[in-house]
Amino acid sequence: MDPILLGKGITDEVAVTLLPKFGNRHGLVAGATGTGKTVTLMTLAEGFSKLGVPVFMADVKGDVSGLAVAGDGNEKVLQRAKDLGVPDYAPGASPVIFWDIYGKKGHPVRTTVSEIGSLLLARILELNDTQSGVLDIVFKLADDRGLLLLDLDDLRALLALVADERKDIATEYGLVSTASVGAIQRSLLRLAQNGGEGFFGEPALELADLMRTNTDGRGVIGILAADQLVLNPRLYSSFLLWLLSELFEQLPEVGDLEKPKLVFVFDEAHLLFDDSPPALVQRVEQVVRLIRSKGVGVYFCSQFPDDVPDNILGQLGNRVQHALRAYTPRDQKAVQAAAETFRENPKLKVVDVITELGVGEALVSFLDEKGRPTIVERAYVCPPKSQIGPITPEQRKALLDGSLVAGQYEKTVDRESAFEKLKDRRGDQSTPSIDADSGGLGGMLGKLGFPGGSGSSKREGVVEAAMKSAARAMASEAGRRIIRGVLGSILGGRK
């Protein structure tokens, strides 16, 4: 199988290639802003796609969307491709599916509250240890009572129940204070106001849709629109971590293959580790270490190599280092640390070269035939065949309309879950939750079935009511088998 051509060495003029069979040994693309990391990621994505390997990557700045359309073939790009020895170079588009948690620039991405798990949800909501403990109780109570937690309305209903029955619950599950319940509800309100509510619900994302190949055998590149999502760093990083953990848990063991089954790119990797508890970092390390046996390669992208903890950095066999600027003492230490991670090349003084690299140049070390890091090589990076820069809104709309999953995720599904069951059981005797939803106190009263509220947001039509009636017979057992994310299961939950 042909290797992926990334570039050409400047010193020895040798081709710099990544062997497909080591694509699942993970990698790191690092460098300061504006030094060419995005182009490197696009070239790698095109290379994997050509081999039939699906890729999933976040588009933080909007530039990665250019993979979906052919480049303009300007003279400068064509000449660079010729100089670097790119065979049969011609502008071309890659097969792409756009995704978006907010459902605006891509197909909606959803998961259920139960699947995300209490650990990652507590991180998204920025809860302290006490509040996280209360959230654990809510999840356990939902399991014990056979209540499905699908969307945030379900979680709010459970929080209201816990507040009402806190004295009885405390004897079996532990102390629950109204202050903690109120803090969680306020965090949910902030999440909803920031547009995060649409992430929770059904239909949930099918992992098979991230691992598609096109009719011509190329791997489909899934691009997550993240320009707005990254403004909520904990939601962004927790979503990608959840997705990675779901892949780890659901994919079978396959060992070492000729090529990866999927390549997962984690851009702005430092957001994953900022303010993360040690237990979470430890689990990330475990997932990264083990997921390569599932045929998944994980590529972290960040400004500095030391944004990634040492225990994880040591597992990243394929390295691409773009320029770093040593303006501050912190920068100088980062340059030194980056230089020390490469296998020494006697023709290069790496610590000096890192600060001298131009745009489109990089220090590269991939694994050789025996799985050993090659000596570091200063190289020019090949241009992608696709467009460098974002696509237009009109192009995006056309691509969404003709997508392989068009219409599959756009319409939400509202099964009977905790919200409906508690509303039916509690009726007019319920008390409002401490913090109302975005519709105010009247809106919350309406959602909980109170007379005089602004009306339920989940009224059932005749057909919907009939479908839900059929689902009720299975609801109790299904509730006991709520799916947990892998991190939740490792830390005490159960899948």
C-alpha cells in the first residue's frame, strides 16, 4: 500500500511519508498560529481519504471546510506540487460530511444525557465536587427507577424530583441540598442559553456514519463545524472526548491493520487537558493507549507539544512540528522541550531550526518500517488538492442537501422518557424547580403539567401518542439498561 506523501526534505531532498500501517500509532501536529498546521492536517486528511480511511476532524477556524471543493489550481500551488514531486497532482475535492452540534453549518450531532455520562456532563456544566456528587445521585436514581435520561428536560424533571424527595433520597443515596440542585439547574440554564441544549436528545449520532467510504472507495471526511463551539471550551472538548470514548467502547479489537479504520483529529488539544481532574486525564491516557488496537489513529493538534501531558505525548509516534516563536521564557522552554522529543539529526540543530521555519515548512518524524521514529527531517509540506480556505454558505448548503445522511438527523425524535413519566405521575401536585427554563417560571410550570403555565413544549399528537403507548411497555427495562459513556463506566458507572 502506497505511503502518504506529506512533503519533501529540504536537506536531503527525500520524500517524507507516513506508512499507513502505522497510522493508528497516533500523532501530533504542533506549531504557532499561522505557521501552516491547517494545511498539514488537510494534506494528511486527503492522504488517508485516498487510501479509503475515514477521517473525523474539527474545523475551528472554518478553513478545513475547503476540503469539500477543488482548489483553484493557481500557478504557485502547481509549481510547489511539481517541485515537491507530488505524482499526478491535480485540483480535486474530497468526499465530506459536515456536522454541527448547533445544527446550523452541518447535520445535527446529538447524544443522550445518559450516554454522555455524569462525569463529562459535570465537566461541561463546570460543577464542583459536591454538585457533581448530586449529579451522580440523579443518574443512579434514574437507573433504579427505570427512567430514561435523553434530553435536558428529562434531567430537569429528575432534579425537581430529587429536590422534592431529598429527605427520603438522603437515607439511601446521600445528602442532597437544595443549593446544589439549584446550582446544577442554573448551569443547565446557561448551557441552554449558549445553544447547548440541542446536543442532547434523539436521534443520537450513529458512529457508522463517521466511518463511511464513498462510492469510489475514498474515506469520507467528517468535518465538525467548531468555530462557535470552541467558544464553549468545555463543551467542545467534552464532546470530542465522549466521541472518542464511544469509539473505544463500541469498536471491536482488530490489532494492527494495513491501514487505520478511522483517523480522529483533536484540534485545540490543550482545551481537553486545561483544568481537567487527574482522574479524567488518566482515563484519556488509557483510551489513547488502547484505542489503536481498535484500528483508530488519534492526532492531536495544538500550539505547543507540552499542551499534551507527557504520558500521552509519549504515545504519539508520528510528529509534525511547525515553527514556534521564542518570545517569552515559556516559549523558550517549549522550544527546548519540542527539540528534545525528536530523534536527533546530525545535520540539524533542531532547537534553532524550530524558530526559523517558514510558513509551510515543518520538522517531521514518522515511524519507519520497524516502528521506530525516523531521524527528524526539515521538510516542505505538500499543498492539498482541495481549496485552501473556507467555502461559501451557498456551497455548504448544496453539500448538505446532497449529503449521504441528508434528512437523517434533522428532525428530533421525542420518546417517552423521564420527563413524560414524571409529568404523568406527579400531575398538579408537583412543585416548580428552583430555576425555570428559558420560558420563565410559567414556562417551567407548563412543562411540568401545571395549569396556568405557558403550555407544554411536548404536547403529543394522535400518532405520536400511539407510538409512545407502544414504547411504554419497554420503558422500564430500557431504563435499567441506559447506556453510559466509557469514562462513566470506568469511573464507577455501568454500560
